[in-house]
Amino acid sequence: MGLVTQRIGVLGGTFDPIHIAHLAIAEDCWDQLGLSEVLFIPAGDPPHKQHRGVAPAVHRVAMVERAIAGNPHFRVSRVDVDRPGLSYSVDTLESLRAELGTEAELFFIVGSDSLTDLPNWRDPRRLIELCTVVAVNRPGYPRPDLKQIDARIPGASGRTRFVDVPDLNLTSSEIRRRVAEGRTIRYLVPDPVRDYIIEKQLYRVARGGER
């Protein structure tokens, strides 16, 4: 009898904070790709966010844990936050491969805008060896031309899948801005995440009311 292959979705991000669009993307990918589970991987020290302060990892992990509680096919991984240094996607996938073994098939979920920039990532050729890249649509961004990406990363098109997800035009920066302005974030993040933000007084420039 052959080994059972696990199909593992990998959704990395700063998650500062996690919101309903992240959850909807993960659920749709789980459904459409027949995944065993989706791993949410908060970045430890994201290299592309060095220009601004990021909430401490302890808070971002806690918010992800609260957001996905109750969904049996969602799980949080600390592989990035427990590893020192900058969080590069190829290093994350290498760590997951070592942890999960060769029986696990990895599906790395990114936005279509990120797929366009893939040739500029660290060691993109090794990255596509480690996983299938799953590109989800982003509002305002056209579907990338895989021929152009193939020209810089040979074989990338054969390791890429497109998944259509709901066009929820929501960003973590919008959530942070609304909190800083004392505006409501109800229904934009799960209630346990909203409660955590209020309790820990995250993203506030100055104290104000939170509805």
C-alpha cells in the first residue's frame, strides 16, 4: 500500500492583523485544491516590512490562533517566528519540507501581484522546486503572464496554479488605520481578533473609543 500524500496549503504573511479576506482565501484554496489543511505562517521578521514597525510576533500569532479556532483544517505554524533572522519564503518552505517530509505536497498561496514579482524573490528556482505556487486573484491586478515569468524562472508555469477567490478588497493597513482613528472594525476581522486588539490596545496612535 502506497504512502498517503498530504496536500498542505501554506499561507504566509505578516498578519498585522489577520482579517476576513485572509480566511476567505485560505478556505477557498482548501476547497478548490482538495487540501488536507492550510498552515497560517506569521512572518517573524519580514524583509519587505523593514520600513515600518510591525506588531510583535507574540500578538500576531495570538490573533491568528484566535481567528482560526474552530476550523479543523486550519493550523498555525511558528516556523518563521521561532527562526532567527529575516523571513524569506524559500527558507520557510525548506523548513516545512524538513518538518513534514517528502510525503507532504506543499501549495504556497500568494496574491497574483506577488507572483509577478516572484523572479525577484530569494532563490525563486529552489522555491518552485519545493512547492506548487498557488496564485489567487487580487482586486486591481490582472492575471500575470506566465510566459514572462518562465523567461526568468524556467519551469515556473508548470509549478503554478490559479485559484479564483472572492474579491474582498481589504488590507491589514486599512484595519490598522481604522483602529488608529477609533473607527469600527466589526465584521472586518473575526470577533476574537477584534477583542484581542481592544484588550492589548494595538494599532492606536492615541487612545480612543473602539466600537
